[in-house]
Amino acid sequence: MNVVFDTNVLISAFITEGVCSGLLLRARKSEFNLFICPAIIEEFKNVLFTKLRASKTLIDETVSIISEASLMIYPANAVHNIVRDPDDDKILSCAVFAKASYLVSGDKDLLEIAEFRNIKIITPRDFEACFEN
């Protein structure tokens, strides 16, 4: 199953021990195919640096962990003006290009869409529930 995590899920995975960090661990164990793109990595690095004041060394280490757990793709901007934030269009483009089954996000604008081009947009908790028997 192909999956894309929104940047907010990756940030949560690194700042708290919880559902998001558990999902990243599942990706590292290859329980699903996690896809990322340069736009997600750049936004991730920017948030770590500007909002969390992380050092360059820490940012490089976290990007390395994400890179080991995922497959990098280079989508063209496949979608435009779907949600208010143009950065969200980049996330949707990544999911479309990855042929993702799920886009996992905590972003209310994305979650309101619920599904886009057969990609289910769900919360981290709902995605974690996919693994429960």
C-alpha cells in the first residue's frame, strides 16, 4: 500500500512519542510504502528550523531517518487550487504521483476533502486503526 504523510505528521513523529512516531516506525519496517517529495522535505526542514529552532545537525539527522523510511519521488504540480494553502496542493500532487491509497494528515482543510482521486485523506489515528485486527 502506498502512503504519503503530510508534513505535520512527520513533525509530530519527531516531537512526540505517539501515533505519528509509531506510524513512521511502521514505515521503517516496510509495513507500507511511504512516499515523500522535495516539497515535503523542504517544508519539514523549514518548520524544524524556524518554529522549533532545531540545529542543522538535528535537521539533517531527522531528514536522514525519513529518507531511510521512504521513497523519494519528484511529482510535477499535478493539482492546483484544491485547498486554500498552496503547500497542500504540493502534498496532494505527491499523493497523486505516488498512486497513494492514503494521505495521512492532521490538516483540517485536507481532512475536509476526505477523498481526492481515489486517495483517502485520513488522520494518523484512523490510519493506525488500519493495522488493528
